[in-house]
Amino acid sequence: MPKSDLRITILGTSFSISANEDSAYLESLLAYFRSAVENTQKKTGIEDPLKLAIITGFLLCDELQKKQKNDFDQHDFQEAEKLLLDMIVRVDKVLEDKG
């Protein structure tokens, strides 16, 4: 995949990045981050760009950790369900053989 460039202007700073991602994807990340910054600013009333960036980054990390934990828990649940159903089939077979 060719590199895409993205111009970021946010929190009083401006710079460009280059990444091995589609430009539409990079734009969607930037839009998500901008929204997160706006929400953080509304909730906290903080105006300092550095503090806003740090708090927003921290909140996004929290969001990511919770999502990963939920995904992991869902996978564990599905695996446990599969094992349980397999055990039920085996128990039924043993009971049928003895009956």
C-alpha cells in the first residue's frame, strides 16, 4: 500500500504525517480525535492544548482497553460455550450407550 500524507492542524499546532494507510482512514482517525478533544474540552472546561491532548489521549487509551477487554471476554465466553456444548454431547452419548 502506498503511503498517504495527512496534514494535522489541531490544538494550536500543525504538522504532516505520512503513513502506510489509506488517506480516508487517516482522515477518519483525525475526525475521531477531534471529536474526542471537543468532548474532553466540554466535559472538563480545560483550555490548555497540552493538557487537553494528554487527557484526551488517556481517555482514548481507557476506551481501547475496555474494548479489548470486552472483545477478549466475548471470545472467552464463546470458547466456554463451545466446550460446554461439546461436553453435553459427550455426556448424552455416554448416557445413550448405557441406556
